Amino acid sequence: MAQRTWGLAAAAVALTALAACGEKPQTGAGIRSDAAPYAGTGSSFTQPGWKAGDKASWEAQLKARQQYGQNEYSRTTAK
């Protein structure tokens, strides 16, 4: 009888340990916003020259940042 109790307890512990290893489903799709990204956040910390709500200004700022800030070829100096 004691052997059966120990066996059931070990099985319960094993099942509990295996259940803790499961991964929860990731159903979130990130931040959802109804506002367009170029509409701005209302913060005063913005890039000079960008006007909130102006799509052309937004695209120009993204293009400039990509070209000058994130392009390693334009950031390195020739020796």
C-alpha cells in the first residue's frame, strides 16, 4: 500500500513538473493604434524639421535617418 502511494505521489510530481514546462500561446500582435505613425505622440522631444501630422515630412525624416544615421558606409571615414 505504501509503495502504491509513493508511486502515485511520484507520478503527480512528474506531471506537475511537466505541466510547468509548457509554453503559453503568444496571441498578442503588438501595439495597435488607430492613429497613423506620422500623427505624432504629442511629445516635445521631436526631431527639428519634422511637423506632426505631415506625412511627407515624416517620410523625409525616415529617409534621412536611414541614410545618415543607420548607414554604416556613410558613417565611416575613408583613410
